[in-house]
Amino acid sequence: MKRSRHTPEQIIRKLREAERLQGEGKTIGEVVKHLEVSEQTFHRWRNQYG
């Protein structure tokens, strides 16, 4: 699997999408799978850009 770097704009867009999905009742596991990032990356992004 190729690693990719996300720009801050992409990260913010994905975090907004994650908030929307969680609002629909999705679990963290389902959200990170949809965003195609690891759970650890998701939590790190949320702490940095949250």
C-alpha cells in the first residue's frame, strides 16, 4: 500500500466528513474505513486540527 501525504485542506475536509458520519450514527471504525485512514491517524488529526 502506497503512503500518501494529505494537505491540511484535505485533512480538514476529511475531519468534517467524519463529523457528519458520526452524526449519522457510524462508529469510529466505520468512519476511518470510509476515510481510508488508520484510527491512529484519525485521532492524531483530530488532536492537531480538531
